[in-house]
Amino acid sequence: MMISTLTRLAGAGGLALMLTACMDVSMTVDIQSEAEAEATMVTAMKRDMYELMMAQSTEDEDDFCADGTLVEKPDVMECTVIESGPFAELEFDSDDGESPSIEAIGGGQVRVSFPTGDLAESLAEDTGAAEDIQIQAMIASMFEGHAITMTVTGGPIVDTNMQIAADGMSASYEIPFVDLFGSDLDLPAELYAIVQK
């Protein structure tokens, strides 16, 4: 859902890359029972960048919010995509194997994992940054201050490699975009959290 959206925009060309650099992306998975969850992805883009994107788009083209609800704010445009239902029916808008995984593991516990091992490599390849140091430097400056944030909530967090909130009821992990194009980023193969229902 999140990774496929980013790579699609980043790989679409120079304008899309510039616009992607002005985004903040968050995905929240709310475990509602041992069988169902709600996933919410919010992509925020500066209003002027959104208007530039729309000016360059054809009438039937909307790469920014094709599958979500667009909310206009004074300085920011937010696209919200919500999916809910049984774990197996959540599609996450991805057919590349990079979707979050949700599974009941017994004892009232549900494990949520986000595959992250290839995220930096995928974005670098799609933008050309993998082979070009100058592109890496340009992208780093464009993405400064923006991030991807993943959050798991829905009950007490009993195990995770993410950051647990002070109340113990959620876990999150923020990946600054600029770090995705850095050579020293060391992400685990997955980020995960186990929720007790």
C-alpha cells in the first residue's frame, strides 16, 4: 500500500519525484479483534505542490489520491485511504509482496509486520539514486524533513522492535525519507508489533 504508492510516484519522472519529496506518509494498523483490523494510510502533500501535480495531470489521471478521500487544508492536501475487515481481505493496494502482514498467533495475540528490508533499495532503484551519487545528494536535500511513519495499535503491545508509546497501547516507527537514500541506513528485514486483545 505505502511502498507501492511511493515507488510508483517516484518512478514516474522528475516532476513526480519532486512532488513525492514534499510528502509525509503514515500508515496505522488498528487491530480490532483477533480476526479483523483497520488500516489507514494518510499521505500529506503541500498544497502548492499538489496544485502543480494536478496542473500536469490529464483529466483521468490522479496518482496522488486515486483510491482515497482527499481533504483540503489551508497549507496541506491529505489523502486518506482506509481498509477494514478480516486480515486476509485487506489488500493494502499492493501486488508486489511489500504489504503489511497481519496474523493471529494464539493466546489472543495478533502480530503485525511491515517488510522494510528492501524499501531503501526499491526507492533508490526507481529514482536512479542507486547508481548516481549526485542524484542521491539532490534527493536527500529534497526529502529533508519528511518521513514515513508506521504505527500499530488496538491493545497492549507485548513485543515489538518499534517504539512503544508511553501508555503501552501503540508502537510506531518513523523513517526519515532522507535516510532511505543514505548509504548507512540499517533497517531490519521487518518492523513488527504484537498486540494483545
